[in-house]
Amino acid sequence: MFETAELGRSIAKRTYRAAVPHLRADLLRAQNELRLAEDFSVIVVVNGVDGAGKSETVNILHEWMDPRYLAAHAFTPPTDEERERFPTWRFWRLLPPRGRIGIFFGSWYSAPILQRAYGRTSEHEHAASLERINTFEKMLVDDGTLLLKYWFHLSKKTQRKRLKTLSRDPKQRWRVTDTDWKHFKRYDDFIQVSAGVLRETSTAEAPWTVVEGADANYRELTVSRHLLRSIIRHAEETARTRRGRRKPPPPRATKSSTHGPKQPTILTTLDMTRTLRRKDYKRQMLDRRGTLNLLSRKLEKAGLSAILVFEGADAAGKGGAIRRITRAIDARHYQVIPIAAPNDEERARHYLWRFSRHLPRAGHMTIFDRSWYGRVLVERVEGFAREDEWRRAYTEINEFEQVMSDHGMAIVKFWLQIDKDEQLRRFREREKTSYKKYKITKEDYRNRSRWALYEEAVDEMVARTSSTFAPWTLVEANDKYYARVKVMDATIAALTGALARATRGRRKKKKS
Amino acid sequence: MFETAELGRSIAKRTYRAAVPHLRADLLRAQNELRLAEDFSVIVVVNGVDGAGKSETVNILHEWMDPRYLAAHAFTPPTDEERERFPTWRFWRLLPPRGRIGIFFGSWYSAPILQRAYGRTSEHEHAASLERINTFEKMLVDDGTLLLKYWFHLSKKTQRKRLKTLSRDPKQRWRVTDTDWKHFKRYDDFIQVSAGVLRETSTAEAPWTVVEGADANYRELTVSRHLLRSIIRHAEETARTRRGRRKPPPPRATKSSTHGPKQPTILTTLDMTRTLRRKDYKRQMLDRRGTLNLLSRKLEKAGLSAILVFEGADAAGKGGAIRRITRAIDARHYQVIPIAAPNDEERARHYLWRFSRHLPRAGHMTIFDRSWYGRVLVERVEGFAREDEWRRAYTEINEFEQVMSDHGMAIVKFWLQIDKDEQLRRFREREKTSYKKYKITKEDYRNRSRWALYEEAVDEMVARTSSTFAPWTLVEANDKYYARVKVMDATIAALTGALARATRGRRKKKKS
């Protein structure tokens, strides 16, 4: 793997000096165009052998480009806020917006490589984490991100020599830390693991570039030229694709939804006549509330976090159902996130980014009033997302939820269904109630006209994203009492299950 | 203090029912106008006795208003990311943007009150923290925020009764926690401390409203009516002030800066002829770099964080001086934040908010390339801030820095000064260098024409914000070598001092 990076390549001072001014000017121009176009973001991953000039190269990039639109991130051990989400969450936090460059020092590769080199993860765990990385990177690339991965290499001999030379120089000694020597002793393990990682994660969309790190001139020119070429090429490709891709046609209902005999969907299987008497509702609700409260305390104690997702047609009663849950829980332990239009920080990033901002801490609960499923519902039906984008979203969402679930978060998802007549009745009722008027806009009536398209979208959404770790609960919501109790019951059941699994998992761990 | 909230006030069910629909409609309308005008943010502070209906009232507000533009925040013990900044930082994080309402449950009052009631803080510490709160609130109010503070009260008898009734009801028992009883035992201490706190923090701009909490109908109507009236009145006042306040006149140079004999400023006292030979520079830099590196490791170990602020005229060499520092430090321990135009999340909040986002964690360093001093420099000179705004900023900035300093952060501030001819020379030189061209815009030449105004602003800035805890270092920067070494030396001196103070402080604590 690394043989070609031990050839002793170097660039003479004179050649270097002659090349730099043009290169700097070109880099700046490319960066400026990138920034103005706001077409895509650039992520530069920097990994490799200690002493191979990683930080020197990042310094040079900072120096040669406009530092206002470039951010380098290095990673210390995760904070508790980070540890309580999933492993890649800390990188999510720092994803650059379109038009900017983010340099990820060590990045998501450091931990898996070191842990495997020190034998702290099994072969199987290691493989699983590489798979997660590939999926994560694919998601970034699919969003248009230019993902560049540089590996800085030094042969064992060169590394030893470099560390020794530095240690002997009283003025440079500080550059060599004990950790450097500790890592050096593991050189062979480290290289073997790294070679495997590079093989497994050199995908077509985001291949690794191995850089020989012995000569500063060589590595600086190599990396910055490669970076420059990649940005220019990616900008051209992005522009071409955009030109070739016309505005999506206005979405139309498919035959099955408008003509001919109506095809059954998952929604048509629901018994929409279910009701609950007020008396029973009152009694059951009081009972469920106590249960849920107790449960939420146990979850908090166990450090188990939960995500509740509420989706449903307009006026299906999401807000009411959510309030019945929150009334049972201590205000310090939940947060309700109503999803409105994204702001500019959010629009400039991957669509999942704005949800990742609100994931709960350990022992806490986040309730999303509408969610990432907007991508395959409103964005699909209204044509805000292109077909390839919303089609891809099923996989991305499944992965997003699996990562959370693997980290021990409980995910509970509700679709609240009402029928078309009931919706109209509720609209009319709201219009009559002074304080509910604001809830009804022209938009709502327009959405109604697309009922069939939404049914189709919901059907596909449930089919594609109901997983064992994050199943959908469909709620017949024509009767509010019935719906609220069903939501309560499903929430209680899901959280009880998650708690039992977590406790079991812990007991198992203790035994082994 | 609380006698008037123990009168047994209540509102009959029928009156309540008749009032609610109108009130809800009015609240929604007010909230909607607030949102569209984006003139100011509303912060609702909710504190008081346990069981007095705090969370129930917040729930009702959520129910009656549009939850998409209202966020309630409750506070669990601070995370490590929060603890490593200063105590109010966690509230800074959550400040609502203009047009929105933020409800702060427990808010910044809970900790001081509880700590004092349990005797964990001295009289003196307690007084100091109340003073901090007043300054913090003044800053919010000065920014236009409507700050409403509600105290929910219950008499001792009523509280005991309420807790007992709930405990006896098997269905409601979960509402009463052990902590509630524990706090109840301290009722008298708690009330005494609270009364003092309310007295000390009931300022003209942000007075407390004490609400009798025994009757749900009464407290809900009281709070929401008060909230409604306050929003409407504040909106009217804000609109009136805005109308009365014409666009600020284009800033003009004052007499002292354009006519008559030039008055000496702090900048004219600098000896701008200082230089350093290249040979000495090389040697000294290598030496300082080693020292700074070692120092940065010690700071990291001691968990001491540092903030470096760089200000200076265009082309004064801020970037170059910063790079000389960062080259000496491990990339994991610093972050450079170049200050460009604020984005929309930032523009919608207090001007200090966008800097508070980047404060360093314990043991880390944040280097600001331009900073909050923009308020009293470019914003003053270009008229982006009104005179009352930038005049107020001196106090706000001093307070902001003192809070950080009190928390143990080291603050080092540099003004890099060049003279007008040297600036022109550098502009011309940059225009000739292909990769430096981008640094020069028309803007730069325009700024040059305001040289005298900037000098005046710098003079006042240094005079007003050079404090013992965060002094300015003025750097004669006509000669880059001299300037860079001076910056290095001052940084090393300041950090060494901070480290010594921190170590002394710790030793003292150990002894006592």
C-alpha cells in the first residue's frame, strides 16, 4: 500500500519557490469561486504517520488560502455532550456549509485505526466501524460535497530518524512528545491496520491520496496542487450536472392514485372508525400519564435517550398528542422541536444536519413535531427535492436512525392519519375558533388537493423506513381520544422495551 | 415581599372559560406581529416555589401560542462544555433571536438562590452573583429584549397541603419527588433568600412579577394577560423609538482630528521607527516558539483557557503575527476565528452572541482575527451602530471580558499599528503580488480616507477597555519582524502570568 510513498521523492528549493506564487494565486481564485458559487462544500481529511508533516501542510494551506472561508478542526477526546450522541455526531457539528472548506485533522479515521492497532476493538467491530464510515462519506458525497482524503506517510526508518533529529535539537525538541514515541513503538501494527483501512475506505467517490511525507516541499506542492485540481474539476462537474438537469417537472399524481380502481395502501388498511369514550379516555389518560412519568425517570437514571417523531396530515392532531406526552414528563427532560423552514446556516448544509443539532443528551428526550421525513413527504410532493434526492433519502434516513439506535437511543415514530372529510371538518372548525384561525392558511387547502400524492408518499415512506430498530406506528386519528391513548401506549411500550434491552445489555457486559 | 401573593386569589371556572378564547386569539396575534416585525426578542424567566404551577403555566403558554416560535428551556446540571466557559454561557447559547420568545425555566436565578439557601455561598459571593445578573440583564434589555420575570409563590401552608394532597392520590403521587420534600424543609431559608434576590434584581428595566400560585385559573390568566400586555406595549414603544430616531447622520471627523493642531492620541506616543534585523528575528523567533509551545502544554494541563484578540488597521500584519503563534502550538489546542460579516442567526441576536459561540474550552485557546471590538471601531466609524449603541458597548465589553476573566480565562489583546504611508506601501505591494491581490479591495482605500476617524476610535477604545484583567498591548508594526516578536513576547508574558495566578489560586484553595 505504502511502498510508493517511500521512494524518497523531493522537490528542490528553486523549483518550489518558482511554483508557489502561481499556485497561491490559483488556489485563492478557486477558493473565491467556490465561495461565490455556494455549490458545494469541500472536506479535507488529513491522516497519517506522526512527523510526516500533517500539521505543517495544514498550516501552509491556511497561509496560502483565505482563512476566513476555511476552518481546520482537530479533535481532542470527545466532550460529554459529544459522547452522549453517536460517534460521528462531533463531525456533524462541524460540517462546513456550501462554499467553504473544512479540514478535519485526524478526522473520523483516527479513533478506529488507533483502537484497532492497540487491540482495543475486535476484527468484527473494526469492520463495522469502517462500514459506518463508508456510509457516512457516501452521504456527504451524494450531497455534492467534495471529499478529499490525504494520508501522510513516512517509512519506519525515516520516522525514527525524524524523531531523533528533532529530539537532539534543543530548539526543536518540543515538537516530539512522549505519545509520538509510544506510537512509534507500534509502527508496524499501526501501518498494517492503516493499510487495511485505506483499502476498505478508498471508494470511487472518495479515494485516498497517499503523500510521501519526508520532504516538505514535495508534500506541500503535491497536496495543494491536488486540492486545486480537485476543486476546479468538481466545480466544472457540478456546473455541468446542474445545466444538464432541468428543473424537475411539477409533480403529478400517478395513475394508481387518480385513475382506475384505487390501489390499497398501508393507510387504507387502517380502521378509521375507531373511537374512545370521553370517560374512558380521561381514566386511561390519567393512568398512562403516571406510568409514563415513572418510566421517564427510569430512562433518565439509565442514561437512555429517546427520540419521538410525529408526522401526519395537517390537522391530524400532532400537537395535541405531543402535549399529552409532555404533560407527563419533567420539563428538564424533554425538548419539543417543531420543524419550520430551515434558516440559512441550515439550508447551506446536508438536510439531516439541522436535525442532528437537536439530538437529545443521555437520559433526555427530543420530540420532533415533523422531522427529517419532510424530505420524502412535502419535499417530494412539492418538488422541493429532486427525485434522485428523495429516493436516496430512504437509505440515508435508515442509516441515520440506525446509527442513533446502535448508540442506544430509542426511536419511536408516529404517523397520525385522518381521512379527507375529517380534515375538512377540522379546518372549518379551526376557522371558527378565534385562536385556532392562525393554524389555517391557503397552503393547507392546497396541500389537501394533493391528498392522493401524499398518500402515495406515506405508503412508500412506511414501507421503506419501518425498521426493527425504528418502526412506524400508524395511528387512526379521526377520533382524538383514541389517537392520544394509542400514542401514549405505543410510546410506553417502546420505551419499556428499550429500557429492558439496555438493562439486559448492561448485565451481559458485566458478566463477560 | 410575598405577602400580597398569599391572599387566596382565584378565578372561577366560568370566568376563566369565558376569557380564554379571546386571550388566546390576542396572544397569537401579538406573537405573530412580534415574529413578522423581528424588532426584539422576548425572554420569559420562570422561577418560584415548587408546586406553585410553574411548569403547568409554561405548558399552557405553549398550548395557547404558536410553539414553532417559542422555545422553553429547562436546565439540568451544566455539561462539561458549559462548565468550562463562564456560568451564564449556557444561557447565552440559548438566547432567542429577534421575533421569538424564549422561556427560561429556573433560569440564571435557580443556582444562586439554592446555593445561598443551602449555605454553599457566602453573603459576599451571593451579592457578587446578583450583580452579575443585573449587568447581564441590563445588556439584554439595552439590546431591545423584552425581559419578563415571573415568580410563582405559595405560602408554606399551601405548599405543604399541595404536596400532601398529591402524595395521597395514587394517580398523582408521581408529581411529588423526594427533592420537592427536601426543598420544602428549607422553605423558610428559601423564601428569605428569594425575597432578597427579588429585591436586588427588580430593576426598572426588568422588574419581577410575583404571581400567587395556588389557583390554576388565576395564575394562568394573570401571567398570560401580563405577557400579552407587555408584548403589545413593548412593540409600540420600540416602533415609536425607531420612528423618533432618524437614520444616524454620516459620521464626520471631529475638529480635533481634522482641523487645528493635531491632538496627541495614545497612538502618537508609539515609536514607529522600531525595527529588528532579520538575523535577530530568526533567532528570537525560534527561541520564543519553543517557549510558547512548552507554555501551551502547561496551560492545557492546568485547564487554563486563553483568548487572544487581534485588531489593527488593514495590512497591519495581523494574519502574519497570528501564524507565528499558531505554528508553535499543537493544532488540537487552538482555533483561529476570523471575523467576517455575521450570518442571519448571528445578526438576529445580541452582537456579542456570535463571539460567545467560539469561546475556548478549558485548556484551549481561541484567537480572534478581529473581534467584538468591531462594535467600537468599524461599526462606529461607518455608522453601522448608533452612537448610543457603540457608547454602551465599552461597558458591555468590559463586563463580557471580566466575566471570562473571573472564570479563569486569560485575555490578551493586541492593537497592531502602522502609519499611513506604510499602509499605502503595503497595499501597492499586495497589488503586485498575484496571491495577495485578493486582499486589497476598494473598501480598503475607502477605509484609508477615514484614517483620522479610526485613530480617534482606537484612542477611545484603548482608554475605555484596557483593564487590569484584559489590558491592551499596542504594537508598533511598521516593521513586521519587530511586531511579531513583540506579539510573541507579550503573549508569553501574559500566559505565564495567568498560569502563575491560577497555580497560586489553587494552592490557596488547597490550604484553606
